[in-house]
Amino acid sequence: MSKVAILGATGYTARELALLLLKHPNAEIVCATTRDENAGTFSDSHPALRGRFDLKLTQYSLERLVDSAVEVVFSCLPHTASAQVIRPLLEQGIKVIDFSADYRLNDSQTFEQWYDVSHPDPERVGTVPYGLPELFRQDISHANLIANPGCFPTSALLPLGPLVKQDLISATDLIVDSKTGVSGGGRTPKPGFHFAECNESIRAYGVGTHRHAPEINQLLERFTHRTPNVTFTAHLAPMERGILSTLYCRPQPNVSHGQIRDCLEEYYRDETFIRLVDTPPSTRQVSHTNFCDIAVSHSTEWVVLTCAIDNLIKGASGAAVQNFNLMCGYEETTALL
Amino acid sequence: MSKVAILGATGYTARELALLLLKHPNAEIVCATTRDENAGTFSDSHPALRGRFDLKLTQYSLERLVDSAVEVVFSCLPHTASAQVIRPLLEQGIKVIDFSADYRLNDSQTFEQWYDVSHPDPERVGTVPYGLPELFRQDISHANLIANPGCFPTSALLPLGPLVKQDLISATDLIVDSKTGVSGGGRTPKPGFHFAECNESIRAYGVGTHRHAPEINQLLERFTHRTPNVTFTAHLAPMERGILSTLYCRPQPNVSHGQIRDCLEEYYRDETFIRLVDTPPSTRQVSHTNFCDIAVSHSTEWVVLTCAIDNLIKGASGAAVQNFNLMCGYEETTALL
Amino acid sequence: MSKVAILGATGYTARELALLLLKHPNAEIVCATTRDENAGTFSDSHPALRGRFDLKLTQYSLERLVDSAVEVVFSCLPHTASAQVIRPLLEQGIKVIDFSADYRLNDSQTFEQWYDVSHPDPERVGTVPYGLPELFRQDISHANLIANPGCFPTSALLPLGPLVKQDLISATDLIVDSKTGVSGGGRTPKPGFHFAECNESIRAYGVGTHRHAPEINQLLERFTHRTPNVTFTAHLAPMERGILSTLYCRPQPNVSHGQIRDCLEEYYRDETFIRLVDTPPSTRQVSHTNFCDIAVSHSTEWVVLTCAIDNLIKGASGAAVQNFNLMCGYEETTALL
Amino acid sequence: MSKVAILGATGYTARELALLLLKHPNAEIVCATTRDENAGTFSDSHPALRGRFDLKLTQYSLERLVDSAVEVVFSCLPHTASAQVIRPLLEQGIKVIDFSADYRLNDSQTFEQWYDVSHPDPERVGTVPYGLPELFRQDISHANLIANPGCFPTSALLPLGPLVKQDLISATDLIVDSKTGVSGGGRTPKPGFHFAECNESIRAYGVGTHRHAPEINQLLERFTHRTPNVTFTAHLAPMERGILSTLYCRPQPNVSHGQIRDCLEEYYRDETFIRLVDTPPSTRQVSHTNFCDIAVSHSTEWVVLTCAIDNLIKGASGAAVQNFNLMCGYEETTALL
């Protein structure tokens, strides 16, 4: 049994995380924090959990975590706020799964350029395993700190990673057109996420400036000696959850569509959560699950891959639990099926 | 005043068409047809029009149209069914605006290849003006028959047409990623359009096989001596109406993003229905209108264009009324603002 | 031609109002105000109107309205803020259509009790015509100030008014169960209107405390010597617009369901915007229109009436334009069909 | 471990049932049937279950069920079709949980009147426990056949049952206004469930004729010597799942709102799945769960109760698993938390 804590407990990823951990036979949530001084219990923030998880929310305190014998912390804090608490946690021997972008990139300069803020713990950037078990399982199993992946990068890297690794597609000519549900934008009410603005509407946002673009590029870079170059566009679709990424790739000369499908089939043969499907997947079919469904389609000389995940599960809290299982030596699929 | 008829009156495009024509000071709908022998009135099919347009639906009859002195027919019939009635209508001197794909392509062989059926009127294919007034206004004004454009092609050709014409972008390396509302699939209930399947879900469909791909290619071909090559993917989004197309283009060497914006700005300066906007448009902002909003965004070496239309208005019935106005000499924006 | 102004121009009712007035041959919007000092143009707030209505928004100034020769003001200001500007406007001979609740009730005490604030202009309360033309047309035609009705009361009073007036149903045993789209809650982002909270969800709110309850009661009181007693419950449905009210009434002894239908049929025979329909109406069929569709259904000894309106049109801006037409002597349906 | 079978495996309730049973440590689905001869596997019908439940669907065969040593059958067949297979199953000693309405009512005459068809097994009607464990647990534990409740009746009976039983409210003056998601209408595509018709729309249906009205009345009758009289109206809301019922009750003389709340609080004190909440519940907060959230609100002399369930879980498959647990002696909440 592992005692765990959730930092930043009022958002959607924290709710999904709790829903998963409550089903986990080896996890006990002993602490959940928020900065909001008037917050009541976890279920006050998340009425779905009334009667199931009524833990009082508290302010963050390293001492309390140590006193409670917390072994693993899930940090749902915003970027930089997360890194600030992580260093002392690691020093206390507490393992951390970080939902923020703080440790995802290869170097702190890129972080500072895209996030426009100093990194509180720059030396560690580039040394932290990226929490996509299907691509980096070995690193994760032995880590004390995991950078839990961004939702869009998850939907892009799972299909693209093996193909770039085996040089079946050009890494420098990749287009990632992603559609996300509104929960991806967090729980804070904003004009762009107001129901009467979002419903019956779809739009692109952050074109050319989205912070998940360098994340996709830098992670792909780990699979190739070339400098990957992804054109990434995010779209807000009128749905609560789900990401569908449509990926346009150029096969290398003499590589057929069939080889691309075979490569993924082979690479993910033993992966529980990756399903190669024949029909382009809907986000509905992976909704509320940790599955990632991928289809390979024929179209002109570009190959079109479509990849569907639940942004809150495989794109966030499900991945975190998968990482938790690996870090603690539990069966990897525990609480995820 | 022009007497007009609507063929195939029970679908969504017919409803939207009637809503527009009822506001038109120079149009009188004197006939509306359906194959359904039990159909009652137009408003029985479209309850929104109760009390506003209660015309009895009738079976198609050339004689009745002639006897009613119909001058213009809007054909919302399916492909091939439409071409079959159009020939005799034209012989009677009746003008036709055809919503089907029958006369959109450059040649009947391509039609037969993609639609997998013989064309009932193959000689005429390739001679009929394509009803996008912003690109082909001159041809439309003098025509007796107009091929009303497909909804996806409209959202792709309006941004791409001028750029290909002026050779600012490569015509052979174009990616069109389109998201449509469910009304684009018609009114017939099908599993894929069932609310409980569509809601909270997005998916690609017809990847590599969608019939609007050759339409986009063949229309672009009219602007260049090269053979255009568009990779087109359609997606079904959980909304009733609207199309957002995200277009990835490669500028020709030494062409800047600014020049691309300037070209469109210039080309559409006097067009009422084309709006160059600074923020990627939402489909909501053009919903229930004949507007087409286009944004040009900076992203890597690809230029990303986003284009929003209402698939039922600018993508179908609004365009038809715009064509009607041109063909009959009415102010082009009549009933459309 | 009437010069008009819109106060409080950044909300949804202002947008819908502008969309209607732009189609009105006798109205010219010469001024639109907001308290937001950084607001740009009307179309900056409402991108749907880009190129169609780009008037610069200004701070409210009585002088400017007078100088601009404004004849009619549409006030979309919140309650009490509205009454504060209305008195001086009336003194200048400017007519006002007030969207707020300030002048809807029969007396200022009830207002102060339910709105928990002093009324800035208490004497006038109870003397202002209530802007439901189908029930109070005579009063409206001669008025300088109109209290534009609440959206829920509109959907309740149109079916109930004639029945209470003719004493066909009990006024003291009425249940109004209303379902509204999210735009009814205004444009300000709030947790309850966040897309990821609203979608795939319906809930009741303000049970027993909603301010439209006294409005329904007091207006019904004008039709009977009894004190009406309505149990009103509002629900938030996952849609942008539309109100469906389901009304449970007890017929008076020996009054049949048929008589109830006949009464409404008769009462509304010449009303363009009221449609008695046979099948319980959907909100979709009145969406984006000024229509109010009503069905009378048989169920136990209660009669069940269902009434559908567009909350932003017949429930707000459409009603306002209808009142404007009456006050200024224009054809009542102008810009509304 | 119990071997179970699912009859009628292609619908939504079958999918939800499989999702629950796959998490159940004591259930093994050994057979799933359909009438469709071309059906492939369970996951062909339900892509969400690809790789998780790929059992081949078969035609119904009593022999096969017996040969497979099936102990419990979940019948998701339509009414009358279900009763036809149930008799021989019971004779073989196989327990049955029947999702259809065949055995829910008190007598076969009422069934035949409302369902307009002869009952294939009329003698058994009225003898079968109604599968609402919170109200009829004792009967369920010892039964071989359970009538799994209708979704709307579940949402009405859980709040009303205890109040009628203790005579705190009038049983003859009850109004049940229910709003359901579209999955309640089944998976067969129909015009009324087409996305482009449902979205952005709400409407009443089956007013005065819905078959769940007699079900509510007859079940309430088991708690009182009076003849209950419920006015029931169903509404279709634009969401996939969820039921919200708003219940208007008249307290008996001198019964306060507080006593009504206390009664429910007391009655359901030890029930895991019933939650008395202070704020009117949203369907979202019970979505994908077996919970039933109930609020008691103050409004005029009527008490307004709101009750939210997931129509596919607590309103169908979750209740079935709860009944299964009781019938087989498993912990009642197994696979449901």
C-alpha cells in the first residue's frame, strides 16, 4: 500500500486522478491540497465524489506530507509552482509525478523561451523521464520524478514515436492537427470556455504559439539525429473531453503505407493501452479510459494517422497512475481497466 | 419577381433555402417537390416554417413547373437524379441551380470514377460554371445552369484559390483538414449521426476517399498549369452546423506570410461575404450567415489558414441564393444580410 | 426612420438586438454604450458582426444621446442601473425599452423584496406597460417606456394568460417547469456556465427563489381577482439558446382539454408569432425566431401545456423590436420574419 | 464465480452492463446473443471494448446457455420477446434479470392496455420482485427472476417511495417532470434522435401516453392503500446520458419540508448509492455511476424534489448488477464503485 498526496486538488485532472486512485488496491490518498483557504472537502469541489472521498483539503505543507508518511506525490500544480515544491520533496525521498510542463523539455532555455518565465530548478530539466510508458518504460521504472506528458504530445508521440525511431517517415515534415475537448483548458471559467460561446462551434487557437509544439519536437528528437519540425495546430471542439489528433506524415522513399501500419502493430503488440484499429477512431470510443486508439489511412502520398485519447485519462491522470504503478512496482494496468 | 421551385424539399438545404427565399423580395416559391408520396406540406417536414410556408409538397412534374411559369429551379436532388431532370428543364428555358455534384467536376470520367455510377448527361460536364461567385462571378452571371459548390470545397477554395492563382503557394503540397457539423451528412438518420454516438465525440471519416477531394483538386486546376494535389481529411464534430477548414500550405520560395495575407486582403477587398480576420475564426461567428471568415497564421515554414463557413448557408443554400441573384440580375447580397 | 441607441452593448441580448435592427428598414443604431473603457467596436465584442456593424462603443452619456437625436433607447443594463438612466431619458422625451426587471412588477415593495436592493425610481413601478404585445398591445402602443418581459415569464404568460383571464384553469395551482439554454445566464463566464460543467448535464437552479416567480404571479394577477400562485422551477439545459416551459394546470370544474385548446386558438387567431401546434414543440423549431409555439396535451386531470421560445429573441430582443414597432407606429412584424 | 449471459448484446444497456461485469471479480460473461446474423464480436458492436471483450456474438439458443453452465441471464431483449425466453430459462434453473417491462407491472391487463400486445406469460406478472434494492431488497435476495426497473420510474420512485410509504405527501397529486439524455431512446437511428435534430433543442414527448406512467403508479401503489395518480412528462434533452426528474409533491397537512428531508435522510441512511444533497443535483455528478442524488427544495406549498441518475447505470445496467449481486450473495456494491 502506498500513501499518496494530490497537490492542486480542485481541477479536473485531480478529480480524474482521485476517481482512479479510489479504485486502486495499493494506493491511499492521505492528503489533498489547494491554495484556496475557503475550500472545504474534496467532494465539495467535486460533487461526483460526495460520500466517496470527503477528505478535507488543506494548504500545502511539506511537513504534513512527511508526517503523513506520503510516499508519492501527484502534483497538479501549474508550471514553476510545481518545480518549486518538487525539489524539497525529492530531498525528503518522496517520489513525484509532475503534471506540469516543468520537466518535460530537453533543456531549460527552451522552457524559458516558450513559457516566458525563469525555471526554478533549471539543472534538473532534461534529466527527468518523460512519463509515456509505451515509449520510455525503462526510465520510468527507476525514477523518483516523472514528467507526466502533455495531452496533445501524448496523442502525437504515441503514433509518431516508433515511426520516427525507425526512420519510416520524415521527421522534418510533420503536421499535427489536434482537436480537444474543453476540459483541456482547465476548470477556470473564461470567455472562450463559456458554454454559450463554445457550443455549436469549433475554432483553432494558439496557432504557431502553442507550448505543446516544442514538447512534441523535443521528444521526437530523442528518436532521431535530425531536428524534428512539427507544425502543430490545436482546435477547441464542443465537447467536454477527448483529443483527436490527425497526423500527416511523409513516408521515406519506398516506404509503403502497409509498412507504417506494420511498424506500429509490431511496436505496440504487447501494449495493453494502445489499440491499432481499422476505422479512424472516435474520441467517444476511448472516453473515460486509458486507451489510445490509432488508425493508419491511405491518402495521396501523405500517410494520415488518426489518434484518439481521453485528454484527462491517457492524456493526464491515467498516464500518471500508469507511471505510479511502474515506479512502485505494481502491475502496470492496475486501476486502469 | 422570379417564380422559383425547390426540388427535393425535405432536406436541410431545402429548409435553409426556403428561409432565405422567404426574405427575398424578388423570389416566389411556387412549387416544392418530394418523392415521398405521403408528404404533406413544406412545414410538415420543417416545423420551423409552420405558418410561414405551408405549401403542399408535390411529386416532380416538368409540366407543372412549366405551367406554373417557374423561371428558376433549385435542385436539391441527389447526384445523377439531379442531372436527369436538369436537361429537360434547360430545354424549356428554365434556369437551374444544382446542389448536387453532377456538374462540378471538369470531366465526366472523374465523376464516374469517384461516384461509381454512369453520368446521365456527360457532355455537359466541364461546361457548367461553378457557383462560387467570389472566384467565378463572370461565368455565373450569364449562365442557365450553375453547379452549386460542395461545402468542403467552398471552405478550401475561397482561401486557396487566389493564392494558387498568383502562385504564392505550392499547389502540389496542400493539406486540408476540415471539421464539419452533422447536418453536412444530411437528414437521413444513420448510426453515425445518432445523437448518442456523435455527442462528446469527434472522428475522421472518408480519409483518402472523400468525393470532395477531386472537386478541390479540379477547381484549383483552373487556376494553375500544374496538377494540384490536395490531401483532404473530413472530420465529424459534435455540432449541428458549421465547417472549419484548417489549411496547411507551403509558400513558394521567398514568399512571406505577410504577402499571403496581403494577397487575400487585396483579392477580397470588395467582397461582402469574405472577411479576413486576425484571430482564427470560430464557426459560431459565421453561423446562420453567408459569411466566410479567413485567418492567416504564422507557423513554422507552413502557412496555416483557417476558414469558417456555415455549411448550410455559404456552403449550400446561401451560395445558391447568391448565384440566383447573379443569374437574375438582382443585387447580389439580396436576402443574404 | 428612428435613431436608436443600445445601452449595455457587450451582452448577448445586445448582439441579437443589433442583428434584428440591422434588418429593420426604419431603425438606425447611432449609439451603443458600455462601461468597459477598453472596449473597441461593437464587432470587437461580437465577431459575428464584423464588417456589418463596426460602430465604436462609447461610455454612456445623456448628452451624446440627445445630441445624436436618439428617439428610442434600448436599455440592456442590469436592474437598478437601468432605472437610474431611464428617468432622465424620459424627461428628454426619449422613449425607452427596458430589458431589466426594474419596471416589470406591480409594486416596488415586491421588487425590493426579491431583488434585495432599493428601487431608484419606485413611484413609476406599476405604471409601466409590460411588453408582451399579444397580451398588452393597447398599452404598449401609447407608451414612452416599456418593461420588456423576462424570458421565463414570456414562456409562461403567453399560454397561461388567456386561460386565467377566462377562468378556465385554477390560478392558484399552477406549476411551471422551465428549461433554458445557457445564454439565459448572460455572457459573464462563471463556473456553472463553463462548458466542461454544463455539457452532458442538466440541473435545476434557484428553486423557490427565482426572481421570475413573482413576475409570473404579478402579471397573472392582472387577469384575475384571485392571487395567483405559481410554483416555478428553472433548469439549465446543455444548449446555447431556447426555453421550453412545461406548464401543469388544473382545469376549472367541467372545463375540458378541448376548451383549453380552443380558448388559446381563438385568443391567438390573428397573432403572427403565436403558433398553436399539435405536437409538443421543440426549442429548435423556434430557434433564431420570434415565434412562440404552444401545444396542449392531455394527461390525467392536469392539462399539460408546452411552450417553446428562443430566450434571446421572443424572450428578449425580438420582443423588444416588436415593442419598438408598436411604439413607433411601424408594422409590428418588421424585421421579425 | 458466476457464469452469465447477455441477451440482446448490441444496445447501449448491454455495453454498459459488459463494462461493469468486466470489472466484477465474480462474474464471467460466457455468452452474448443478438438476432443479427451478420454480427461479429461484442467489440465490433461496441468499439470501446476492442481488446477488452471480443467475444463472438451468437444467436440465442437455450441449449447453448445450458451447455455453457450459465447461471444468470441478463435479458436486454424488447418487451414480450424477453418474456418468451424467460419461462424456459427459469425452468432450467437459470436466474434471470429482465431489462424489459414484461414483469414490472402489478397485473397483465395493465400491461396489455399500455403496451398494446398480449403478454406471453401473464400468470407470472405481479409476482416478480421489482429490482430497486433500496425499496425491495428482501424480495430480490431470494428471487430467481427480477424485473429490472424502468429508468424514469427509478428516478421517481427512489425519492417518492419512502414519502408515500410514510404518508408524508399526497399520493394522488404528484407531478413528475423528467428530462432524459438521448441514449434512453435506444441505439436505433431515428429522426427524433438524429444529432442535427436533437442538438440545441429540448422537447417533451409521449405526454400522457408514456408507458412509465403506469409503472410509477403501480409501484407507488405497493406503499399505500390509495390509488396513486402521477402526472408524468418525459423530455428529451440534448445530452447522451442522464435523467433529471423534478418532482412536485403536496405535503400532507402539517408536514413540513424539513420532515420530508428527514424522512429520506433516515430511510436512506445506510444506502451506499443514495445521496441526499443540499444543492439540486446535476446529472453530470452521477454520470457513469450507480449513484442517485436527491435534493429537497422549498417552494410555495409544493415541495420540489430533484433526482439525478445515470439512465444507463442506476437506471438500467448498474441496477441490474446490484440485483445480480443480491441474488448471488455477493457484496451488493461489487463492481459498482
